[in-house]
Amino acid sequence: MANQWLLLKEHWQVGPGGLSATVTAQPGTVLKKSELISGELPPNLKRNVSFATVEHFTKPLVAVDEAYWLANLK
């Protein structure tokens, strides 16, 4: 889906309540469509996110595996 993105868990701080609908980006973060290294993805499959950006989602984050969450952007 166009509004679904992967978030590397170690780069995000989840809001109160565990898997809440808001996260705050840490330095050097991207939202991406694949678990490949960001530098290997074409521009249409990744989106840079600046430090301290807050993203809001339509559903709570879902753990994909040990490293990533799946998020639905508003």
C-alpha cells in the first residue's frame, strides 16, 4: 500500500502506551518500503525523516520482526 512504511525500531521512540500511533524520529532516519539498506533503495521506496519529526499513523504500529515496525501514515 502507498501509505505503508517500515520503521527501523532502533531509530524511533514510540509514544506512551507501547505501540502507539505516534513516533519521534532520531538522526539519520528514513521510512522505507523494504528492509534493504536505505542507500540501495531507489528514491520512490524511501523517505528521509529529520531528527525530532513526529509521524502520526492511522493504526498502531505492528511489529514485522525484531528490527522493524510497519506503519500506516495518515
